[in-house]
Amino acid sequence: MDSNAYYSGKARKGAITEVGIHTGLCQAARMLRKNLRFYCLTLTALTCLVLLSPARFTSLAQAKARRVLVISVDGLDHRYLRDADKLGLRIPHLRRLLREGEWADGVAGVFPTITWPSHTTMITGVTPHEHGILGNRRPKEEGGDYYWSADLLKVKTLWHAAREAGRKTAAITWPVTVTDQIDFNLPEYFQRRNGGAMDLPSIAAKATTGLVEKIARAYPSFPQEWMDDRTRTLATLYLLQYEKPDLILLHLVDLDAEAHHNGPFTREANALVERTDELLGDILKAVPPDMVVALVSDHGFERSDKVVDVNAALARSGISGKATLTPGLLTTREASVAEWLRQPANAAAYGIGREVPKDELARLAPHLADALAAFEPAEHHLFGAGKDGQLFSAPAEIGVHGLWPLRKDYRATFILWGRGIAARRTPEISMLALAPRLAALLGLPFQPGARR
């Protein structure tokens, strides 16, 4: 065999060997890539199962969740804050919240703009006819007592949602909280009143077992006969220091009582705003860094000078129909009455104010949507039945609320303050927006109107 043939054959054999090795390597590489894809997909799936599990979602929500202290100053009309300089108010702590927090340019309330329905709307996000608390007291056919019990609620509140999420809750004289479902509870319940103060023995009878005694040990002046804003503040300080709830609902009442008795924006009412500011300062010192403070109120306030019996005026004018009268709104389903009410001379003579547009009436008081016409009273007037057919009579109280929610410059208050809350002033908001905002801060899943 010549050398050329030898080398030629050797080359062919080597070429075959190289091809086989190359083919084997390629097959191995393909198998490796296939296995790697399988392992990566498996690892990704396992990772997703961990990250997307309910426990993971819960931990992520809790990581973002804040603790919230809601301070409701009953009757704190937004003008006390907006016009603080004009009123000469010395309120450094409230001014700090306004300067450093988020401050709404008024809160449009719900109808009726009174304490118990409004406080319930703030923590449910729905109207009184949806949550079931229609007034401070129940209808006469139901006995006429206060809506004490949380069992009367038709929908879930923020404290329900917090409890279901395993968070600790507390309430201090918040309306409609006679229940054992709040962890630390001093409910609004009384047999006797002294202005804004409520008799402590009645509250203690419905309170969380042992809570009054624990607060008294920490603050010996707490168990006085009357629970007022000072002792409500002591209870709040105790909770912040010792029990550390995730949600505290605090209802301060003394300003409302003073404004009813002497009128809003008077020397006496202004002094109560300043006293409330002093108490707020004590609370802010105890607020932990991870807690957001929401300062709210339930309604505005107005001075009342006279009550007008519009039905007496209709009778004297020879109109056979009648209007349905509440202090802050009259309605009628009779065309002759509506025509009489719309006459400017009658409006001026009998304290008849703005006619409420039909769409506004249907939105804020759907149960009155079938009325032919609805009117607010004029400024400083109320509607009501006069004694012995009198057209005009003196009001039972100088300061009033319960007026139409969109009455001119008659608004409640909303401020958010705390770490992570941007300093800004926002436009007017609806009271219906408060519960969802607070739920988001708490990191709670919350659907306004969810049935109990």
C-alpha cells in the first residue's frame, strides 16, 4: 500500500470518528438544555407557589399596613381650622397637623348630619339607609332608645375587618359599639349625661372586662363619675402605651355639647376647641412612629335664631296642602305647596332657603327622591311645628346641626398625619370616602356595604 493510500484511508477513519464525537456531544448538550429548562421551570413554579400563596399575600399586606388612630372631634366644623386666624384660635397642635399632614377642604356629610349616623358612615363607607343607623335614636315604633348595640349594624365596619384580619381593635365612646367583638372597648353608653360627659358606671357595665380598672391603675384620676374628654384622652394614652391596638376609634364629645349650648364660633366654643388642642398635644406625644392619625368630625355647626312652622304659614295663606318638616329640610309631594314655597316673597317672609335639586336629593336622600320639591331653611332658621299655631318660635338650642349635607359652608373635617403622609391640601371630599382610605392605610381588604 502506498503512502498516499494509507494516509487517505486514515483520514477517512478519523473523520468518521470526529463526526461521531461531535454528534454525541450535540445530543448531550440538547439533553442538558432540556433538563435545565425542566429544572428552571420547576424552580419557577415552586417560587411562584411560595410568592403567590395566601400566607405570602398576608405577610406582604402586613408589611405595608399601618396602625391608625381615628380621633373624632364631635362638631368640629371645618371653619374652626380654615378660619383659625380670623377666630384667634390658639391651637398649635392642630396647626401642626394642618402644616405637616393631608388636609381636606371640608367633608360633605350624609343625611341626616347628626352624630350616630355620621360616625357609622365614617367607618363603613355607606349611607345611613345602607348601614341601618338612621338617627341617634331608633324610631318610636322600635322603642325610641339609642342605637346602642353593634348588632343593629347591617354592614361591616372597619373594626369588623380588622378583627377578621387578626388585628387588635379599640374604641372609646364611639357610637354603636356595645359589643364584645372589640378587643378594648369603652362604648358610648350612658344612663346620665352632663354636657358631653357620660356616667362612667354605665360605660363600665358594657366595657371590656377589667379595662376600666387597668386604666385606673395607670392613671388614678381616670375613674371620676363623668367620662369627659380628659378621661377619654387618658384611656387613649393607656391604650397607646400598654395595649398597642392596630385601630383605635376615639370620640371626643365636649365641643359638640358646648356649641349646642352657646352656639358655634363663640368664646365658649372656641375655648373648647383650644382645650381639645391641648388634649391632642398629649396624645401626639404618645403616638408611635408607625401610626397614622386621622382627625375627623361628624358634621358642621350653625347658629339658630328661630324655628318656622311652614305648615302654619301655608294654612294662613289658604293653601290646603302640607309639607313634611324636619329641622334641616322640608319636602312636599303637592304641587300647590311647591308653587307657594317657590315664591320669593314667601321665602323671604318665612325663612325658606335654597331648593334642593332633584338629582342632589336622590343622591343624598334616596328615600325622599319621590318628593315633588325639597327646601333647606334660610341661614339661622330651622323648620318645625310651632306651639299653638305660632309661625315663629325660639329653638331649643342655640347651636344646631342635622342640616342638609351640602348647605353652604357647612362641612366636617378630615386630616391625615403621620410618617409617609404627604403635606398637602386637597379639595372637598365625601364622608363616604373616609372608610376606604382608612382601610387602605390599615392594609385591610374592605368592601363598603359588605353585609354582616
